[in-house]
Amino acid sequence: MDANAARLLAAGIAMIGTLGAGIGLGHIFAAWLSGIARNPAATKQMNATGFIGLAVTELVLLMGFVVSMLLLFVVK
């Protein structure tokens, strides 16, 4: 296997983490909206937890994307 093929394969493998983050975002928002629909009075308490979960999941997604882009465009 030449270096270019290995680099492309590694970038694809690094993007697998973004798949999990996308699924995680769907679960977070589904649970968040379900919780708010069941108890609208607790919206303020759920917002803090929801935004923290969103930020952590987005961080995982962005880190996987950055690693993939580094493998594609920086590593020779």
C-alpha cells in the first residue's frame, strides 16, 4: 500500500468518530425535547444540561474532523 492510500484510509477511519457524534446529537435532542414536553416547568434546568451535552458532543465531532483534515492536507 502506498503512502497516499494509507493517508486516505486513515482520514476515513478518523471520520468514524463523527458518525457516533451525529447519532449522539440526535439522542441528546430527542431526550431534551421529550423532557421539556413532559415537564415544561423544568425547562431552565434542562437547558443547562442540554447545552453542556451539545458542546461535548460537538467537540468530539469537530476533533474527529480536524484530525481527518490534518491527515489529508498536512501529513505528506
